[in-house]
Amino acid sequence: MASARRPTLADVAREVGVSAKTVSRVLNEDGPSSPETRKRVLAAVARLGFQPNLMARSIRVGGPDTTVGLVVPDLGNPFFGAVAGGIEEAVRDRGLTLLMGSSADDPEREHTLIRTFLARRVSVLMVAPAVGADHAHLKAHRSAGMPVIFLDRPGSGLTADTVVSSNRSGTREGTAHLISGGHRRIGFIGDLPARLYTRRERVAGYRAALADSGLPYDRALVADAHDPEGAARATARLLALPEPPTALVSGNNVMSTGVLTELARGRRRDVAVVAFDDVPMAAILEPGLTVVAQNPAAMGEVAGAVAVERLDGDRSRARTIMVETRLVHRGSGELPPPRR
């Protein structure tokens, strides 16, 4: 059996008994039509289930589509889902629709996805950059007036609006919280690669807190991982050191999953933990997980607001906006220090 064909503009015109041009005028509101004709056209559109081809229209009239293209490294990460929700909240009243795709943190895949969005003539392009990606190819588009906004991490090769979390000060506060509890050997488990912007900033905050308290930075207490399994192995390695850490800072929500898994496996309730970024069920763990909480929804809302301002004609210099983190005390960072 042949699959059902999608209804076309011509189908609507035949249904109503008018020309395709008349149907187009009604749908695009770009010409005169009588109230009766408009009513009949809209009724036929609903009856047939016709969907206008917005991409074809934007190419025909030479204007942008009514969409925001968002490129993120990982669609499965709840952080980016919350960012996307914030963007939608900010641009909905402007009549913009969000399109989202994953680069899998691969620069080539990111470039391909960006080209696809540009071919669709998106009104705004937002990118959480892949490690190693070059964004110089977007200069002409930005100069032509298309808003380009980087999220979570700055872009490379292009000066554009950027919305990030207070990564350095947040990790500094979380590490200082452990130090105030009496911990002196504090490990850090961070994401790979080490040149990743968020990872660099969070390590810098960790080191700054140690320096503030006169504690030495010990490279042996810093471990790298790429996924929860790697973070679990890194946790086991640190805890097996001759002088193991008594507390851990996990660098993001993915790392935290591995850290907590390994601690539960080893029944290690004597290790304090502060995690950068909240994780599902953090509040109901025993003890609850103390976190440096980001506000991804606010990041998305800020980015969406900036996009609307740019579309409304704001031509001021590109700016970086930092969304503050907050330390959420839940117990895991308040364990008593070990006896010496």
C-alpha cells in the first residue's frame, strides 16, 4: 500500500476552488482576500492537515526562517535540556521555534550541523562549542546581522555574545566549604580533555581555594575521566593512594555519577563530596549531595533575551554574561574530617 501523500498548497486551492496564489496570500497575510475566502481557506487547511513549508517560503522571499538553531554537545545531558527549555521560554512570545541538534562534542559534526541550520536560514544561531571547533566561518553571518550566541563555553575565532556559568568562583566556593570542614587532602575529578573551558575554569577555582588556605596543590590528587565509568575508576585510584584524599570535588554531573557509584560500591561514607552541577536524586541520597548548582534554565533565558534584543536592532559590542552558581548544602560536604 502506498504511503499517504502530504497535502500541498495546490490541494488546498483545489479544495476551496481558488488559485494557489490566493491560498498563499491568506496563509502569509501578504495580500488582499475577503473574509469569506480567508475562512474557507483556513477551514480547508485544517481539514486536509496542510503544513506550510516555512523553509521554502523563507528562501522565496529572501528572509530568515522563524527558528533558533541550537547546537549542543550531548542531547542526553539534562543540563542542555534545561538550557533549551530556558531558550524556548524566552523566544516563544517572539514567535520563534527552537531547533536542536547534537555535535557529540565533535568539531566536524558541529560544523556540519551549523551548515544545515544556516541553509535553513535560521533567525538565530546558538552553539555550545565542541572542543577544538573553529567558528571563524561564522564571521560573515554575524556581520550580516544574524545573532550568534555561545553557551556554556566561549567560541573560537569569533567574537560573539557568550553566556556561561561562574565556573571558577563556584568551584572555589565548593572547595573552600570542604576546607572549612577540616579537610586538607581534597581530590578533584574532572572531565577530559584538560583544555575544555569549563574544566580549566573549575580546576582554577579548586586551586585558588587551596591557595587561599595555604594548602599545596598536589597533581596526584587530580584525576581525569570522560564518562561515569572512568570517573568511578578515577575515584578508586585516588582512594587507593598511600595518602588518599578525605574529600572529593567532582567536576560535573557526569563525573558525579561515577564518583557516587564508586563510593557506594565501596561503602565509603567517610569521604566528603562536593559536586559541581546538580544531579537527579541528589536531595534524597543519604547523605544528600552537596552541590555547586548551576542555573541552566536561567542561562537559556538570558541567551534567548540577548537573541531577541539583537533581532530588535541592538548592535552594541558582543558581551559575555556570567550566570551565578550557588552552593547547596545537603550533607555530603559536611562530614567530619578524619582524625589525624
